[in-house]
Amino acid sequence: MKTHRSLNLFSSFLGIYLMLAFGPTCSAQLFTFSKQDLIDYTAQNPFTRFADGRPKVPDDLIERAKGLSSEEVWSVLTDKKFNNQYADGFQVLHPGKTMVGRAFTVQFMPLRSDVSHVANAKAKEHGVAELDNQYAIDMLQPGDVLVVDMFGKKVDGTIVGDNLFYYVNQATHGGGLVVDGSVRDLDGIAEIDMPAYFRSVDPTPIGNVMLTGINIPIRIGNVTVMPGDLVVGDREGVYFVPPQFVQEVLDRADVVHIHDEWTKKKFAEGKYKSSEIYGSPKDPKLQQEYQEYLKQRLEELHKERAAKQSN
Amino acid sequence: MKTHRSLNLFSSFLGIYLMLAFGPTCSAQLFTFSKQDLIDYTAQNPFTRFADGRPKVPDDLIERAKGLSSEEVWSVLTDKKFNNQYADGFQVLHPGKTMVGRAFTVQFMPLRSDVSHVANAKAKEHGVAELDNQYAIDMLQPGDVLVVDMFGKKVDGTIVGDNLFYYVNQATHGGGLVVDGSVRDLDGIAEIDMPAYFRSVDPTPIGNVMLTGINIPIRIGNVTVMPGDLVVGDREGVYFVPPQFVQEVLDRADVVHIHDEWTKKKFAEGKYKSSEIYGSPKDPKLQQEYQEYLKQRLEELHKERAAKQSN
Amino acid sequence: MKTHRSLNLFSSFLGIYLMLAFGPTCSAQLFTFSKQDLIDYTAQNPFTRFADGRPKVPDDLIERAKGLSSEEVWSVLTDKKFNNQYADGFQVLHPGKTMVGRAFTVQFMPLRSDVSHVANAKAKEHGVAELDNQYAIDMLQPGDVLVVDMFGKKVDGTIVGDNLFYYVNQATHGGGLVVDGSVRDLDGIAEIDMPAYFRSVDPTPIGNVMLTGINIPIRIGNVTVMPGDLVVGDREGVYFVPPQFVQEVLDRADVVHIHDEWTKKKFAEGKYKSSEIYGSPKDPKLQQEYQEYLKQRLEELHKERAAKQSN
Amino acid sequence: MKTHRSLNLFSSFLGIYLMLAFGPTCSAQLFTFSKQDLIDYTAQNPFTRFADGRPKVPDDLIERAKGLSSEEVWSVLTDKKFNNQYADGFQVLHPGKTMVGRAFTVQFMPLRSDVSHVANAKAKEHGVAELDNQYAIDMLQPGDVLVVDMFGKKVDGTIVGDNLFYYVNQATHGGGLVVDGSVRDLDGIAEIDMPAYFRSVDPTPIGNVMLTGINIPIRIGNVTVMPGDLVVGDREGVYFVPPQFVQEVLDRADVVHIHDEWTKKKFAEGKYKSSEIYGSPKDPKLQQEYQEYLKQRLEELHKERAAKQSN
Amino acid sequence: MKTHRSLNLFSSFLGIYLMLAFGPTCSAQLFTFSKQDLIDYTAQNPFTRFADGRPKVPDDLIERAKGLSSEEVWSVLTDKKFNNQYADGFQVLHPGKTMVGRAFTVQFMPLRSDVSHVANAKAKEHGVAELDNQYAIDMLQPGDVLVVDMFGKKVDGTIVGDNLFYYVNQATHGGGLVVDGSVRDLDGIAEIDMPAYFRSVDPTPIGNVMLTGINIPIRIGNVTVMPGDLVVGDREGVYFVPPQFVQEVLDRADVVHIHDEWTKKKFAEGKYKSSEIYGSPKDPKLQQEYQEYLKQRLEELHKERAAKQSN
Amino acid sequence: MKTHRSLNLFSSFLGIYLMLAFGPTCSAQLFTFSKQDLIDYTAQNPFTRFADGRPKVPDDLIERAKGLSSEEVWSVLTDKKFNNQYADGFQVLHPGKTMVGRAFTVQFMPLRSDVSHVANAKAKEHGVAELDNQYAIDMLQPGDVLVVDMFGKKVDGTIVGDNLFYYVNQATHGGGLVVDGSVRDLDGIAEIDMPAYFRSVDPTPIGNVMLTGINIPIRIGNVTVMPGDLVVGDREGVYFVPPQFVQEVLDRADVVHIHDEWTKKKFAEGKYKSSEIYGSPKDPKLQQEYQEYLKQRLEELHKERAAKQSN
């Protein structure tokens, strides 16, 4: 939106020199979390990793995850005793459009000039000129969801306006945005077809904050988000799924989808009470009918996917 | 949504043995409100009743009520000094779609296992196996609106997900849902064309509560809801209309609709100030014009309805 | 406070004919919960009962409970999986003065005149003239805590002013008051030495409500309160302890008190880190010292109590 | 909506005798703010004025302002150190439809009958019969936005229902409504294509208030609104722009629009990082390209407008 | 607190030229409310007036009012249908110390520099140099309560710190302060024995506001406050009593006090149920006993007061 | 409070191996902030440091700071453009008792077992057995204030109960506690004479969280707190003063104190209007009187302090 003022507005951000670009000894970032740290703390990741160490949930699983809902994720994570992975209370930009992608995390803290001065100086030493929200946004990859801890700030807590939102959409291939803070230019943003979850909207640009970490563990509501988590957002809220549970979430969701299909089909017949069918058919004959239906539909699904992959 | 877990999740609900099924002496329900109680406390009901004693506002009046708005109900109930019949502050699933139906009330309270244990035992004695939200939902009739006191609970306070919401829609013929609590599977629910009013959404299934009454008097916000009340919901909130006032509400609404029609027609002419026309025309000639318009349109309405009924 | 207006102000309350006065078949109360119901639903009560069926936690245990804190109650109830027994968010009248007593429950609902009319008529038949908050208050016994579900109402939701608060203090021998609603005459009330927990204060007298139950199960915040529960209030909030757990709560609290005594004594010596002493001494010698201290102090306590009882 | 009751409902409003109708010496209004006062306190207005002294931002500028967003207004007003001109937290009737118009201000205060009695008597002396919200609404002009200080009131704080909303739409030619209070008949209002910003919705008609000023300075949220301010509302909130800044806001918005156009065009090419383009191109060659683009597009815009005006 | 900065901090306040000092034609104040206006709008005042037209409730009635509580005021004002005279939700500085005095009203609005510039210029013309909160505070009289509409502002909304609070205490002889805004220097303020009611506390000094009226009608919560109203504050909140009702409030409070005295005396005897005594004795003999007690105590009171006045 | 359960309750906390004990290369802590980092980011500290790198504001300045109020700190930090150093909205344990000390910071995040598992393993490697809130508390020094980021958590967010609060009091010599979270055992805590600021109180012990940092930069409300900041709390809230500003804050506070003394003395004489004296005397003679008073009192203060130090 506004053109000429951003240089000095953002000049108070911390200079940050990232380990992936300049090697592991740099510590210009207020909170350092090295590539090795990231690998150690996400050791259960069953997939490959990005060059910076982030777990890389494969593209085909991300594609499948677009059919997920919060409830299906809940079911697996609760079984695993991961009870702190869900955040809600957001304004949802496009209700009905599921958000799926890999978490790219960014943290801001309230500006404190003695601290930011030091960080800026360190960054300069490493050849980093202008360090701000754009510095982080420039690093986004296709399939990423930008997840930002802006500590709930509304005024001056606007991570993007419509121009940068447009850029994030381009860079992530429609991945998405979650910010515990605000956005600006909502009229412009609403015309862009990327999912977004934010606390509030404000006309002010970002300010009075300092960037304190990129791809470090952050907190969104009651969740500790790790870089590379699979982010799943629907009409209700956002789930952050640790990579080690992604496959199981998706496989179990297949069963749930078929179960729902069958349940609604039976309800539509109008012959049964809800308790006879849901959550599980009480009559052994119905139970068997369901099991067969489930088996057949799962097979169809698998064939469908195999066909798609071989293309 | 989730398939295999509901049995043990709901096993803590109170066993309830309903008077309509097993006669008036059963007291397995924590709060008993017998058929006779219901008849006594709704003695002013001018219509027939269901087998369980609930007043049965006739279908043709329910059909007519689909043209009502909160304001039209307000006007009659305020005249009758019934000032505690309106609740708002809900999330409205389908704004613009009016909800109309007969209140089917359900009450939950926080789980307390010594109490629920006794109730379960009593229910078993009467042959009731599994007692939970589905037990209540199985009793819904066409034209009912499910009205649930879940004491504002969000987490574990989800009266239905999309499967049961689908069933409620089937069973009530699109009647509707009001819950002082939450729902789950909002993405799925949003695709089903039944009105619903809820406080919040959460991915958890119902739990940590006990069912303490079916078709007893309950409280929703600032309203004491009686079983059989006519429930009217619009974009703003929900009115619970005692049966004895339904006819008058509808008849007065006819006048209001015609008045609005005429008022807007006059405003559209652009010749009058608002105070000359609204609430009542000041000029005697206009007043007369309005009265004639009113008379003629009422006659048309009555003929239309008579024609429809004779079909 | 106000003198002459209370008769007509309260005339809209439900007439109620209580089972203890007129036998078990009366049903003038909107929600009936007979003496037998109460006995059934509190079947685990190990103590005697009042004539109306309420469990009667003995006086000496009530006396001992005055040394309890919320944390000590929490510890036992959590072990028993009773997680819905605590309510907070109240204004506390006398912080630092522990409230202990037997729950005497009262429920109000929003006024609905067609319903209250029926209840009043039924009450009249049983010779009950004026039915209102005082009708319930007249039944209070020494050792009771008046627990009122006024559904959070502030304006017109004032269960007592200073005169009735004074009376409640007299009748319950300083038992206490918990209301999910408001009080009036706070200046006057503050001079009376009885514990009280309320949501707000308002100058209006009670009105626009109807009394719908006395000594029935009620909900206060997230708690299902049963008549006869031991009510324990401190600076933080209020616990409602089922009678079957009272003895264990008190016995375990003895240990906790002694543990705290010993822990602080050791901390005061200044020789240990907190982790060496709390929650349990790490060094075996310290552990033994603690065990001996515990044993000796428990013996002293028991002797003290025996001596007191034999007096 | 309701027909026959408005006369007595509104009879408690203050009689008001406006200076524009009866000359500058009248003081029936509780707060008087004469034509001269208005001229004095808006002395920087560069445009003509209405007969009542209100600044009249020209129609062609209002037309241009329909392309504005909150952010573009923010940018100029912040530069001018006007930091108290923005209000949000409203329910927005038609998100995506920009509201633009001249502020017509109205103030209400809580009813106090000794005060309203005096005002009514004064009004009668000046021949004003019925004084209420409609009295103010009758004065609306094409291009006005009705801005109402109803001190946040919900119940009885409904400035209009669908009939009067329809009238306001007619009278202002779709100008708009901002109320720090509520509306009623939302179902009816939602069908009318005029922008509106309100705090809440309620079925009650306006009452228990008195009209205390028309076209006086009022407060909406954190803004002192002057009559004649340019009101600009988008999805986020509402800006009240002093007339002296309107031209600059619009001119600078032209630059911002072109800048956004160019920025997104470059982002769409997929060759640049966000920091290379936004807020200002870093590469001198890109900078030059942008400057040329800007110059050319501005010229096109000016020609377009000149052509439109000469038609 | 802070010494050297107040001049420029407050320099943005509106210059105000008051009618009492410079005569009735001046209009430098944004909202003018002349001496004649004040007399007209408080025409029912039965007492003398200050030179500026404010009703002057006599000192002996103010003295008597120190025994009042909110409930006693409520009773009379409700009878008079004055339902909008009570405000609560304040932080109360000295709970237990009743505040009584005559309302001296001050209004602030959000700063808008084009408007404040004009007002300052007008003030200068009348020889008023520095116009700010101190300008208003300098006018306080013994027996006044300073009542300030700061529109709920916390940051920069601090009407006084401890120095000015000390001065207000001196000038009003301990009258009091009500502010719909904040104070600063709470530690210092807490040591000064004057009642105060405020919404919040903040370390910032007053700023970003403009003084828009002194002794004009203002709104505090749901109350329209008129200059000269009797302000009565207790632990709960603040009543603003129109002068015409002061005598009746005090006389009726005598009866209530005696009634409370007698009621508690009877309750203390332990022989009666609450419903037999309160609100009015049911037994004719008790009724008579009460009437005699009342008569005798009223006589004593009157003698006492007569004696005090003749001293 | 509770004795035997803390071991397993806390067993899910992160093992942490601190750089000061085991050297600078260890990285078992989720967020590492080495001694060198701390020195770099607090480079403006003019005082000595602790062994772990924390700035050490000298004891005599801490002693002097006990006379500070929020307003005096505000004045200097605002001049320095440090606008994000103040947090409020706490429950204040001992209003009227100023809290002063050096910030010892601790950070918790929501539990995530895959992450905590890794941290625990790393800690074990370095010989750290039990890692939890006590591990941090064991490191407290005299003069410290424990500042904890518990992200606002109430249930399970209780940093201490009365036993550990007692220990903190012993270890810090009455320093104090600030927690953006809760405490338990408030009855016990209230008897201990150490200042404390917390958001809420709950009977649950700490749980469902993991310790993620000790003496790292943390966020409390809108403040970035650095280890070693001077913490100043009064009745209103808490200031975190960077060490480089401590001397100036104290010196300026001397002037403010004397200014207040003189101002109140003049007000007490009753001869001046508030605007003649405050913020600065307007009359040159008064101005001179004040300057002489100031000079003399400053000299007295300095002598007093010199005498105290030479003792």
C-alpha cells in the first residue's frame, strides 16, 4: 500500500544472519536454533528435509491432506496424547477452503532499541542490509504456510498488506498464512485466493516490533509450533501436525470419510434411528454391510491414488 | 466423524427412562417432569398435543411462521409482558434462512460420577442400554427444533458433528438446532441446509457431561424454554414463543408486512419525509389510503391461504 | 433495606410445596427431586441425613475443614477423577476467612408468567402463601451454606441485601453464601462476619425470576452441586466436596499441613536448594527425618483432637 | 416493522429547534452548536458549505473516494498527525462495498425526564411537534452518511429498522450509516444495498434515550467527528477525514494504486524477491521503470477524469 | 509527579472561556451551556444556586447523605421512574467510605487539532492563557465532586496524579472524584483520604484529548449527569441524584435505617423466620411493635438534628 | 502443598543443561542464549555482571529504587523512546509494597512430547536429573525478581504454591515474583511478605508445559524483558528498566519527590490555584522559592546518602 515510508519504518527490525546461508557459527539472531538443533528436535520426522533442516512432508501427502477436517486430525493426535496442537479464535479469510502446508515459522517481540541495535550491527557484519518481515518472507518455498507469532498485537502488528499477501501467495503457491496478530488492506487481501487466519485487521503498517527468530519453535495460542509441522486449517481453526503423525492421520481419515459416507447413506434411507447406525452399527448384519462397504471403498481409493501417481 | 470410540466416550451419560415409554412412575432421569407436569405447566396451549404431552403448534402455522422476523415476535410478546423469551449472541449457520419449529428440549450438566452411576443403574433396570445425546436425538419428530442447554461449554460440549447434524436434519425435516454450547465438523455441517444456532465450534466430541433431562423446562441465555414452544430464529437471534401467542403473532405480522410494503412504496415515491409516513401516516388522506391498502391486501392474503389449504 | 415493596415484588415467584413438609407426592415445584431421589443419588454418603434426606457431614469434620485450602481438596478429588467440583471467578467478601458448610441449594430461572402462574396455584392448594427467596431462606439450618443458581444475573439478581444476609448468618451460624448472581447493600453486608461469594453487586432487589427448585441438583460454573455437599471456600474459589470424600480430604490435609510445616522449616534454615526438599526430600537421611517428624506430629494432632472431643 | 406504537415510544425525546430552520438564537437543543460555531470550528474547509454551515466535499471527490481503502487514508492522516480519526469493531453489513459520504451527526444520551421535559417544552414553543430519531433523519441530504452516537447501547438503542433504513437509503442516495449502537430488522436491512456499520442488533425499538444534538461534534470510538467530515468505510472500519485533507488523500491514493498495480505485476513475473520490489524497487533500473510507469499511468488517469467531467 | 513537561503536554487543550467569568455571550467552549440553560434544564431544583447557576444542595443535607447507601437512593428514584441515574464498574479507592457532594462536571473528547486550534484562539481573545484539566480543577468549590467524562480512556486518560488529587481534596474539602477514565500515581493517591471512583490506572500523564466542556450535561456509563446533582458513592457504585429528590431520599432513608435496625434486632432474638419479619412484619402485633419503634426513633432523630443545628 | 506427586507431575519438563555450569557449548535448552549473547545484547550495561553474564544493578541503587513509582520511571523511559517497558493488568499481592530487584527470567511453552523428549535426553547426558520449575528456582540470587513467561496460562500454569513462594522469598531476600500465569495456595502466599504480580489463581499444580529457557529474553505483556533489567512494581503495574537508565531514573526521581513535597506544601497553604503551582510555579518569585527549596533538599539528600554509605 504505502510506498515511500517502509525503509525507515522497518529500520528498527533486528538484523538476522541465518545459519543456513552463512554457516553454523553466526549468532546475529536473538534466538538461535541451528540446523542441527532443528534436526535433533524433530528427530521423529520420517520424511526428507529441506536444506535448512526443516522436515519436508511430501507433496502427495499435502495434496491428500486437502480433504482433512479438524476433527480427523484431532482423533489421531488425541490418541497420541498430543493435546496441545490446535489453535482457534481466528478470523478465517476464506471459510470452506482448506489450508494445508508446511510450517515456516517467524517470531516477533516488542521493540527494545538497545537489543535491536546490537542485532542490527551483527547482521551488518554478515552483509545483511535490511532486516524485517520481508527478509523472512523472501525465504518462503512452495507448499509453505507462513506462521507468525506477533503476540496478538493489533495496532502496528500487521504482518502483511495486500501487496505482500499477493507475494506470499505467489511464493508458496497458495500455501497460506497464520498470524497471532493482524493484517492490513483486507479489501485487497479478500480478492486473493489464499487461505489466511488472523486475529484482527488494522490500517497501520507493521512497527514497534523486532524480528527475533525465523524457523525457530514458536507459540500460537496453546500450541508449540515446530518448523515443518503440517499445518491444516478449516472453518474452525488450525491444527499443527508433527510430521511423524501425518501418514496415520491421512490413512485414518480415509476410513472416517467412508464411514461418514455410509452413515449418511443409511440415515438418508430413513429406516434407522441415529443410535442404530452411529458411531458404529449395532446390528451385526448392518455391521457386516458396513465392513464390506469400507473394504470396497478403500480398495477403490487406493487404486485411484495409484493411477494418479503413475500418471 | 470418529467411528469406534463413541461407545466408551458416552458411557458416562445418565441412563434415562422416559415417562412416555415406560409410564409415569419411572424416575431414572435426574430431573423428572412427567406428562402431567408438562400438561399442567403449559395449560394455556390452544392446540393438540403429542403423545408425550408436548403442545403441537399446527403445521400450517409453522409454515406461515417462516415469514416472521424477531421484531414481529417482539411486538406481541412485549405487549403480553413476556420479556424473557429472546436469546442472541449465537453463531448463525445460514444467515437469511429463517428457522421455525417446535422446541424439543435437552439438558446437560457437568459430569459427576457418583450421580451418573445411580442414573445409569436406574436406566438399566428399565431396559435402556446406552444413554447419551443420541438417545435424545432418536426421539426427534418432523417439525422439531432441537434446543440444548449445554451451559455454554465449548471443549467437549459439541452436541453434534456433521453425521448427527445430518440425522437431525432428516428426522426433523429441516427443523433446526439451538445449542448453548458447541458443534463440531463445521465444514461438513455448513453443507447441510438446516438452520443452526451455536456459541462456538470445537474439534472434540461431546464428553465430561451427563444428560439430565429431555423435554423438561430449560434455560437458554435469559429464556426459560418450555417443550413445545414455537422456536423462531432469524439473522439476529432466537425467539421462543409460548403456543398461546402463536396465532396472534402471525396475524399481527400480516399487518406489519403490509404496513412495511406500503411504507416502502411511499418512501420509494420520494415525495415524503420519513416522519410523514412512519410509523403511521400523519396526513388523514394518506392514513385513509393506507387503511384501504391494508384491507385489500389482508383480503388477498386470506384468499391465498384458503386456496392453498383447499389444495 | 426497602420495606414496603417486597410483597408485590416477590409475588411472581413460584409457589413451592416441599416434600419434607407435605409428603412425597406433592409436585408444585417446577423441578421435583423427592427425598427418595436425594437418597438414591447420594447413596455413597457415609454419614447420617437430615429429615429431608440431605447428607449431614458431622459437625466435628466441618470444624476440622476450616483449616482446608482449595489445593488440598483438589489433590483428593483429582485422584478420584472428580474434575468438575471447583468454581471460581467470584468476588470474595472476606478474603482470608475460610468458608465451610453443607450445601443448601436453590435454583432460579427467568420469569415466565404462564409457568409461574401454574406453580403459584399449586402452592396455594397446599397452603403456602408467599413463595420467594425468603421461603427458601427460612429453611436454612446451622452449618448450611446457601448455594444459589441465579444464572449469573446482576440486575434484579440480588439474592439478599444486608437484612437477609444478617438473617442467613444467624440461621446458619455463620455458614456462608455462594451465588452465581449478585447481592445488594454491600456496605451493610461487609460489616457482617459471614463468608460470601458472589459475581456482582447491584442496588436493585430481586425480580424478574422464579424460584424453580430447593435442594435439587444445581449447576454453579462448571460444577453439578448436590444438596449436602461439603462447601469449602478460600481466597481463590469454592470446592463442592461429595460427602464420601470428606474424611479422606481431611486426613490427607493433615499430612500436607505437616509437610508444609517441615518444608518451610528446612527452607528457613537456608542450607538447601528447593529441589532438595520439595516436593519430597531427595537425601535419604532428610527423607527419614521428615518421616519421623510426620509421624510425631500426626500423633500430636490425634491426641489434641481426642482431648478436645472428650471435653 | 411495528406500526402503531411509535408515537408514544418516541414521545420522550427532546424537542429540538434547529438553527437552520428558525434562526441562530434558538436554544431548545440540549447542546447548541450554531451555524457560526460550525463555520468557526471547520475553518480549514476548502470547499463550499451547506445552508446549515456543514462543509460540502464536492460530489466528484466523493465519487473518486469510492476507490479508497483505510490504509490509504491512514497514510495521509498519520503524516498530518491526525491520529484519532479511525474507528473499528463494527459489524459491517456489506463487506466489500466501500462507504463514502459526508458526516451528518446525531447524538443521543440516556433519558432523564426532568431534562427532556424542558427540552420538549422549548421545542413546542418553536412549533416542533414530534421530536425523535425521525426528526433527524428527515434532514438527511443526498451524499450524507448518518453518524450516530448512541453510546454503545444495544437494547433500546436501535437507531433504525428496515423501514427507516430504506428511507435513509432513499434520502442519502445510498450514503450509509454508522452507529455506535444497534439496528433492528437485520433480515430486512440486509436486502437493502446501502453500507452500514453497527455494534449490535436487537429486536427492541429505540427507547429510554433522548436526542441531544444534530450536527454537533460527536464521539465515535476514539474519534471526534465533525459534521461534514468525509466518511470512508471499508471491510475493516471507518475513517472520518477532515475536509482539508480530502484532496491530498485522493491524490496520494492514485499513486498508491499505481504502485500496487506495478508491484503485483512484478511479483506475478516471479523473478523478484519481495524485498527487491516492495515498498520501493531497490535496483536503480527497476526504480526508473517504476517511475516511468507511474508517470504514464497518472497521466492516463488525469485524462480519463477530465474526459468524464467534460461529459 | 513529573515537573517540567506539563506545559507542552497540555498545550493542545482547548481554550475555554467560561460564561460565569466573562458573561453569557462568549462561545469559546466547543459545547456551550449558558447559566440560563443550566437554570432552565434544572428548573425543578428546590434549593439556592451558585453564581454559575448550579443547584446548591444545602450543606446539612450533604452531611446527612453520608449515611446513605445505593439501595436507599435506588428505592426513591425507581418510584420516580428515574431509572438511568446509577453507574458502576469502577475501581473504588476507599471502600467503606461514602462519597457525597455536588457534581462539578467536565468533558473531554479525542484530540482533533483543527478543532482545538480554533478553541485555543477564541480563548486567547478572552485572556485565558493555559487551558487544560487544571483550568477546570481551579474552579472547584468546597462540597464539589469532580465528575469527568474521559470516554473510558486508560492510556493518556489520567485526569489527575497524586499532586492534583491532593489539590482536589483541599479545594473540595474531601468531596471526591468520579472519572470514566484513569488516574496515575495510585500509590500516592491511596494515602489521601478522599473518595475516588475510576476505571483504570496508568503511568502516562493526560494527553491526546481536548477539554470540551465544564459544567455541561455529561454521560457517565448509563447516566446523564447534570451539574449540581447530588453524587452518592458507596462500595458498589455511584448515584447521581437530581436535587428535587434529595430531601425525599434522605427522609425515606431514615425510615429504612430504623426498619433495618428493628429487623436485625428481631432476627438477633432468634425467634422468627425471615419471612415473618422482612420486608414487613406479618403478625399484626409485631407490625404494631414495629410502628411504635419507628415513630419513637424518628422523633429521636429529629430532636437530635434540631439540637445539632441550634448549636 | 501436595507432597508425593510432584516427581511424576514434573517429569515431563525439559532437561536443561546451563551454560554457566557446563560451559558455553552445551545446547540442551530449546532456546540457547549464551553468556556471550547476554553480554552482547546488554552491552550498554554500566555496572558489573554476575558470573552468568547478567547485568548487576548495585545494591545501593536497588535500595534507593524502593521509593520509585511507575510514573517516575515512565518519565525517563519515555524521553529515551523506550515505550515498551511497562506491563499491567496483574493481581497485586501486597498493594502499597514496592517491588524492586534484578530480572531473573524463565520461559515455558505448551508441552509437546516429541520435543521435550529430546531435551530431556540431552539434559541427562549432562548429568541433570530432574528439570522443572524448581531447577530454575534453585538458581535465584538475593536481589532477584523471578519473571516468568507462562503465556497467560491459568489451569496448570501455577509457577509456585506457598512452599516454593516461601523458598523464593528466602532465596531472593524478598525480591519478588512476576508471572504471566497463575499461582496456587493463595491463602498461604498472602501471609508471606514478598511482592508478587500474577494473572490468576488456580488449585492445580503446574503441568502440561515445558521449561524452554532460563535467563533468555522473554515477553511479558508488551515488554521484551532482558535478564538483569531492574524490575520496579507498584500498585499499578511493573516497569522493566534497562540497566543503562537506572541511575538517571533515580536521580530524576529525587527531583520529582522534592517537587511533589513542595507542591503539596504550597497547596496545603490554601492560597494558590492548582495552575499557579503545578506542574511548575507560574509566578517568578514562587519559581525562585521552588528552585531554592529544590537545591537545598537535594543537598540534604546527598549528604544523607553519603552518611549512610560511610557507615
